[in-house]
Amino acid sequence: MEVEFTHDIACVWSALAYVRFQRAAEEHRAGGGELEVVFRPYETEPSSTETPSGHGRLQPAPSARIEQIAQAAAADGLVVNLDRIVPAHTGDAHRLIALAAAHGNAEDMTARLYRAYFSDGLDIGDVNVLRGLASAIGLRWDTGKDGERPHAEPARPARASGPRVPVFRFPDGTVLVGAVSLATLRSELMRVDSPRRRGRRASNRLLAAESVF
């Protein structure tokens, strides 16, 4: 089963969604389920306090809301240090995920990038930071002598007509938007991967379920 995850490393909602999805995916695999995650890049405007606006872009959120999201992330295993975040363009970070995907390490690389940005206060727009993160999992991240970066799918800039992030797309056509709950992710993985569902017509459902606290 293949699940697409459209996200941005600098988006706190994406971070919250991913830490929940990681746990659901781990449980799913432990129960014998098969799962492949395909990461789709979505680059937003650099900001340490972004949430979906409902119009395809991310906008600054009230500090109380961000604190609430940070608390929810901590409950799910991700420490968000708001005072340490270094706003950065994430195009190269997405390219690093693509490089890691070619070596079967995209999920680990993505988790490390989220921790680097939200927990450790690292500048994920800095090539030296990315090189260190890549090296930690045995990858070589180098611009090369000619200054050319490794080839990978570039991040798509946020547009008013585009989807919000994060977005999960399941093989039966189901779409989950926002930092959906762990329970929802668990049940969706089980439902889509269930033998009883195989061979049935795609439901093409759209569930817009933003962060559940």
C-alpha cells in the first residue's frame, strides 16, 4: 500500500501530522501490514508560526494557538521549541528527502529534518546542516565542485489555488487534510489495507480534519 504525504518541513501542522503518522505506520507494519510512503514537497513562505489559512496558503497563527499545537506535538513525541526555530526556505531539505528516498531512508530523513527545525533550532536552509543530517544516516549531501546540487524533485511553492498541507492521499482515493488524529490514521491504514476492501471501487472520499487536540 502506498500513501502520499504532501508537506513542508517548516509547517508545524505538517510536523504534528507526521509524528502521528509515523506512530500509526509503525503499528501498522508491526501488525503485518505493508506500507510505502511517498513524500511530496510543498514549500511555504519561511515562518516559525504558520498554520493553514483555508485558502491554500499558510499564515501566522496567534501565539496561543501555536502553543496549543506545540503541546499536542509534545504529547505525540515531538518537542517544539518555538524560541529556537530558524525560519528557512525548505527547497533543499525536500531535495534531501528525495535523495534519501532513493536509498530507502526517506522516512528517517524526514523525521530528522522535523526535529532539526522544530526541536534543535537548526537552519535547515544551510547546506552544512543538511550535510550533517545526511551523514548521520550514511548519505552524502554535497553540492559538488561545480556548485550543482543533487537532482531531486523540487518543492512546489504554495499557491492560493493549491491544497493546504499536510495532505495524506490513500490508494483508494481517500484524502485526509490537516493534522488528523492518530486514531483516524490508524483506522484509515487498517481500512484501506484490509483484504475485505481490496478489489472494491475507490471511494474517492475527502476528509478535511484539521488538528485534533
